[in-house]
Amino acid sequence: MRVEVMPGLPADLLDQAWDFYLECFNDLRVLAANRHLLHRDEFDDLMADTRVPKYVALDAEETVVGLAAMTTELDAISLIAPEYFEYHWPELYRENRIFYVSFVGADRGTRGAGVFIALLRRMYQPIGEVDGKVVVDICSYNEDRHQLPRMIAIILGRAAGRAQPTRVDAQSFWLYEFPKAGAPVRKEERRGLVRDRRVSSSGSERRRV
């Protein structure tokens, strides 16, 4: 298995990459309130955008077993505010040393053993070269159920010597109900993590951010 960095994804890999991406992230349609899954046209645009390097893990059969996208060109990423990063880290922003990860997906099966780690270690290389910072958008499901912030910190810490995670922002979705008079009061509780049923048709497991 090897990890290649590509400014644009070759046309002969595009359909395979889309199928892989969909398998990795399709279940977030029902596990995250924010839309994390790109539409096909958005995915194609991102794969063609040379401002956003793509990190592609390929096995011996040239099959995609890992895929990630990361950039310092924050204007290239929709639905984030570059001004936020410019305000809080003006020097880093001005010097293009803030890296934003759009997604990381890796096969967790036998073929893809170690792919997630290999992707993150390869993605750290340009960050370490400029003493930069990296921002990852992680939904609450992946944070609570899979402890991804901690896992990423461990992997990056092994590559960098030390990695210090900090939550810089969060958004929560609140549901307001209107029980009838006399109905029992239900205690406030977290919803959305009861089920862990996958939406994907395949039974394979993927690790993703």
C-alpha cells in the first residue's frame, strides 16, 4: 500500500473514488444533523480543484483503500469562514500555515490495515515542514462514539513528537417538544446515538473523519 498526493484526481480513478467515499460516509446522513456528505457534483469539483491536494491510498491492485483532502487555501472550502481563522491566527493565516481537512476515509478491513494511520502521517508532512496547525471538522457522533479527536491526536503525536488537540468551535442542534398538560416530564437526554445501524449496503467497515 502506498499514499500518493495528487493535485487533481485522474479521471480513471474518479468513479472508484466516489464509490469509496460514499461507502465511507453514507451513514452520516442519519448520524449527523449537519450534512457531511458531498453530492456527486461537489465531490467531482473537489477532486478536480488543484488548490486542494488529495491524499490517495492505493493497494497492490491499484484499488483505492484510503482518500483524504486537505488544503491551506481556505477559500476553496465551502461552508467554513476563512475570516474566523484570519481573526484568531492572523500570522498563520497570512503565511498559509493553517491546514483544513475536508475529510479522511480509510478502509478498516484486512486490505486497508494501517491506512488511516498512513494517511494521517503523510498529511502531517507538509504541516510539520512549515510549523503549521491543522483543523479537522468532527461530528459529535464520531467524537462521542469513536473518540476520533483523541485517536487523531495519538497518531499525529507519534508523527510530530507531540500533538495537542483543542476544540475551537462546536454547534449543537436542539429539539423543542410541546407535551400536553399533565404529561410526564421527560428528563433532558442526548438523542441520536441510540442506533448504530449502518446505511451502507456493504458490510465492510470504514474509518472516517
